[in-house]
Amino acid sequence: MKSIREIIADKWGVGKEIIMDLPKLTIAGNREIYIESYKGVARYEPEEIWISSAIGTLIIKGAELKIEYIGLESLLISGTFSEIKYNI
């Protein structure tokens, strides 16, 4: 069953990630991830970065990971990614 927010997003033609405060990931190969609508950085190491979101923690594993850009609503991570998963 759809939530009220999902129904509103469908009716208004707005992206669900906006109405429901879901993170939006744009991934360029295994070298860059642009994340919108994140809540914070929970862990930051060269091999593992944990990003808090409204639906859980996004865990990014790899080598030479760096946060290239961090803003209030978005961030850019670079490196060589080996695994991307959600811990809900």
C-alpha cells in the first residue's frame, strides 16, 4: 500500500525522493557518487564511508575514498568503489 507522500508525489508529478526525503544517488562508473538528501557522515575512512539518510545508512566501500564536496543537501565521493549497500 502506498503512503500518503507517495500518492502526493504521483499526483503532483514530483519525484518521490523529494516528497519522501529519500536520498538520490547518481553513480558514475565505480569512480564517483553524487548523493542528494543525506543527513550526515557517520564514518569516514579511506576504505569505507557511511552516509546517514532518512531510510538508513548508505555504506560505500572501496579504495582511496574521499569526500570531494560536501554541502547542506548534497555531497560528492570519489575513489574506486567495490561495494555500495544500505543498512536499513
